[in-house]
Amino acid sequence: MKAAAHGNAPSWETSCYGEGPETTPMQLSALGEHMAHCSRQHRRMAALQCGAESLHAFVLGRLVTTAAVVLAVLGGAWLIWH
């Protein structure tokens, strides 16, 4: 596997042209830095998405109960303010 520099970002070829698929320590270091950078950028969004999916699964599994609770809360709030 060969890395060619394009600006500051390394780019990896997906073919080894008949050679063994070997990586250099520099390539592994660059890949590790890239993965760390990507995981830092997307950590909050991934956590938010995971929470939304969990909430969606919870609500979907208890659709009738969730609707009844929401209506009860809204009805109670309406009675309090009117």
C-alpha cells in the first residue's frame, strides 16, 4: 500500500500492484491521527443520534401508552391554565 501526499492529507491507494499489502509506520500513524480526528468530530453527533434512536425505539414500542401520557400531560396543563 502506498501513500501519496496531496496537500497535507495523505491518500491511500487500494491496490498493491502484485506486491504484499505492507504498511509503513508513517502510514499507520497518519491513519491513526485521521481516525482520532474523525471520531472527535462526530462523537457528539453520534451520541445525539444514538439517543434519538433509543427514544424512537422506546416510543415506537409503547405507542399507545406514550400517546396517552402525552395527552394526559397536555390535558392537565390545559386544565391548570384555564
